[in-house]
Amino acid sequence: MFFFLKQKKTIKNLNFNPPPPPPPLNVYLCVTRLVIITIATIICVRGSFTNKPLAPIDAFAYGDERGKLIMNGAFTAYYHYKNDTDKMPKYMSYADAATILGLDTEAKYPLVRSFAGSTSKHNVVVLIMESWGSAYVGRERAIGGSFTPEFDKLAKEGAFFTNCYAVEQRSVDGIQSIIGGIPPVGNAFSIGEYHEPKFHNGLGTIASRNGFDTIFVQTSKRRSYRLDSITKFFGFKRYFGMEDIPLLLKYPVPKASDTGWDYDGLMFLKGQLDNTSEPFLATLFSGTTHMPYPPLPAPFNTYNDKPQFGDVLRYSDYSLGEFIKAAKQEEWFKNTIFIITADHAMVMDDSRVLDYPENYHIPLLVYAPAFVKPARYDYMVSQLDILPTIIELAGLKGDIAVIGKSVFDENAQHYAFTGNKSSSGLLYGDYFVEMSENIIFNSPYVGSKLLYKPLIPSLAVYNSADATEELKVAYELLAYIQMVAELLENDRWDY
């Protein structure tokens, strides 16, 4: 006890110094840390400082083969969960769907076709023109004439398909259908969202294997639509964007076009082809006809204060004409096939919303004076028919999955599949059907009122004598969606 009291007294007599004051706040250090944390957060969430966050397709920016090695499992699993790709359609069994579509039910890769190729190879130039819908292109107007006089002249000298339909109303989906043959309808998501590891061949891939030099140019910035990665995924070796294209014309506001200038992009492509060994496969995706429309130089500046679609379309058509005139002066022109089409149609026509299926209607022209005779084809074709057409015209050899058929196959049953995030459609013969939220809308082209018709798929009903042509088309749409989803999800698209 005495020791404790003595110890306590001693403790009371000790002199404690107060704790030192905290150091002054280092504002510079705090700001630096905040910036670092913000940057790290952006990198973790977006994976990129560009206007497009990283997606699985970006693993293929270095080529179609190395992309499969770069793919990150956790990142891909996140995209799988995000896009809910496990939600498979359940309209019918795969066997029933394949039977309705005339596919081999036992084949592991029923869409893969073997192309025999040809000893004579032709260059191919594919021009995908932004928003060139058939409501505007290739038509005479009551006042003012055609918006596209240059295209109209070419159409009289080539094979003009007047009844072609886009698969979607988004640029990237139209492009992937042309260079990849992949339909973005039903449960088949767009390239860039998840299914990349399940595709193995694209137009650039098969062309490269046949000794073609492959080039893709878009007038927008390189990163736009993720085409820098998508084109490499589909096998294109060389890729260029707005940053690579010098301006040749004098524009009122050169930087006003967010999606680039068609004339300069087309002339840049010609310059590349002038210095490319044959055979080559080149694709250009234009952009000036994308909203918002930039101020234009004379004589295209009809509306100086607010450019209209007709103005930019006339400028784009002029650019196409100048490109073809310049190409005709080159030796490679004689062995080149030009395919001119659109990514999608304009959904508005003079402030009128276009009805289905006109809002998918696009031009398609195959122009090659040395090989293709002038002709007009009025039967139905689709963007999905362009890939096999290119393969056959270029003389390419190899195996690749295709849904469509050559547009020159007049004996084939040509369908046109359409779709967007909320609906899918199929056009065949005199009928079309459109499905939204599992309801079938159907109407012949003659313009009768759309009818609501719930549909319960049954192979027996499809094969019955009482099944109308319209009902069969509706069943084929459901079978198509089921087939595409099953093949994608089970890695059976191609090999």
C-alpha cells in the first residue's frame, strides 16, 4: 500500500508536455491525391480516357488472333452478366428451328459454307455510306431533282438492287453484318458486348488468307464505334480514322463535322489504294451525313444557318462521284469491283417518320464495268447477303459462317432480317412480320392495317396444309432468332 501511494504521488508530480499541434494542411498534396484517386477510379470503371469505355472487343485491337489470348476472364464475365446473355429465347427447340430453316439439325456448325474460290482474284472496294436510305437515294423528286445524281449515273452502269434492307438502325450493326455476316437481332448482341470469343472469321480474315491486302477507313475518329478494334477483330490489317486524313477541300468550319468529311476520306482511301499491291480489299465508312450536320461549302450550302440532310447528302454524293472519277484514272480500277451501300436508312423523310419496313430500306449497287453488266434487280436482298457476294466476286477461297446468299443468285429464297433493341422482323416475298414483346405484327405490302396476332410456335402447325404463307414467315422469324441465339451461346457459329 505504501508503495502504491508513493508511486501515485510520483505520477502526479510528473510534468507532461502537451501534444504538438497538427502540421498545417498541405493543399497541394491533397489535390494531388484527389486527382490520383479520380484517375484510378476512371481507369477501374471505364478502362479508358476516350469517349468509349473498354469492352471485350478491345482485346482485339492488335489483331484477331492475339485478342483471344488478351481476353480477361473476369472482365468478360462482367459483360456476360451485364448483358444478361443467359436469357435465351424459348420459342421452340433448336431442332425445330433448324428444321424450319432447312438446316442440318446434326451439324455442329450449320452456317459454315465452303467457298471454292477462283484463280483470278479481283480487288473489292466496299463503300458504306452513312444514313443513305432509299427514301432519299436513287429517287427523282417532284421539285429539285435527285439528291444523288452521281450515284444515279453509276446505278445505270452497274447492278442496282432496288429492294435491299439493312439489319438494324445503328451503324455498328450494319457494319458488322457486312464485314462479319453477323445479325444483331433477337438475342444476338452487337459485337463489342460479349460474344467475341465465339467468332473466328471475318471478311478481312478470309481475304488475308487469300493474299489480299486489307484496309479499313472511317471518316470519324479512330475510336468511333470501337471500329479500331472491330475491324482488327474481323481481320483487317490496316485501319485509319479522322486523325489520319488531311483536309483537301476548304470548309467554312473545318472542325464542325464530328464525323469527318466524306470527300477527304474518299480521296485518302484512293491514295492508300494507289500505293497498295493488288489484290486488295478495302472498306470505307463515311460520316458527313450523320447528325449534327456541319456548315458546307458552296454549292451545297442551301441552308447556311441550319444545314439539312439533303445538303449533306448532295455533298456526300458529289464526293462519291469525284472518288470514282479519280479511281478511273488508275490502273487498278480495271480489276476492281465497287460495292456501294449504306449502314442503315434514315428513319425520317421530310419530317415524316418512316414506317416499317421502309425505315430499313437502303440502296445496294455493284459497280464494275469490266465484270458486271448493267442491270436492275427488284427482288429482295439483305445486308447479310453482301458478305457471301463479296467472297464470290473476289474469288476468295475458304470456310466461313454466312446466313445470306449471293445477291446474284436469282433462284435463291432471299429473306431480309431486321431488328433493333426492342423488335425483330423478317421480310419475304409479299409479306413482312415484326415482333415486339413476343407479339407478331403482320401485314402484306399493300398497306393493310397491322394486325395483332399472338403466336404459339408449333412445328406441326407450320407443316400443316392450313398454314398460310404469312404464318410461315412468322414462324421462320421465331426460328431464326432461336437459331442465332443457340449457335452464339453454344459456340457453334463457326470454327
